[in-house]
Amino acid sequence: MSKRLLLLHGPNLNLLGQRDASMYGSMTLSELEASVRNHAESLGASLDCIQSNVEGELVNALHEAQASCHGIVFNPGGYSHTSVALRDAVEAISVPTIEVHLSNIHSREDFRKKSLTAQAARACISGLGLQGYLSAVDALIR
């Protein structure tokens, strides 16, 4: 049976391609998802994608992934710096979760340098753009 992964995106990631391209690149969310899906499928895995601007919906997606997913690639967006609820949800589930950020959060504003959610994740990849997502898929599958 092939491994099933969840690609979970937090707030404002639906605006990729419209946001500051120097920070986030010019790829749209659907283009990013297609690239990650193609990569996962080339490794024999399936990929489900969810984006929400609502914190509780992200918590629910994490909980629900426990029943059906082998791993989670999670970009919590701005919630990574503020959400104890998302941090606790990542910690509470048994599914390995890798946090990713398109930009290097450690080279940005001070408040972005600490990620609450990364503290509960298996790993955090920051600043590699699309490559960070592909590397997270590699780590979860291999």
C-alpha cells in the first residue's frame, strides 16, 4: 500500500503568487501543490492538500490525519509564531510532522524567529522555497 501524506497550509498561503515574490517566490499555491504531489507520486506516495486561514480547521486536519496519513508536511504560516493550539495538536498526534517555511524565518522580524509549532515537529525546514517541501516529502517517505 502506498504511503499517504498530508500537505497542510496555514493562513495567507492561498495568496502565493500574489504576495511579495522576493520573499515567497512567484509560484501559486496550486502550482506548489502540483509540484509536491508529482514528487510524492514519483516516490510511490499519495498527497492530500488542505489550506485554511482558520486555526481550528488546521487543528482538526492534524487530528484527522492521524487515522490515515503516514506523515504531514505543514506550513503553519503566521500561526507558527503564535498558536499554542497548533503546537499542542502537532505534539498530540503520532504522525511525523515536518514544518516548512518558504522564507527563512530566522532572517526576518524578531517575532518570526521563534516557531512554537516547530518545537513539536520532527524537523523544521526554512528558507528553501519549494525545495523545502520536496525535502520534507523525501524525509517522510524514506
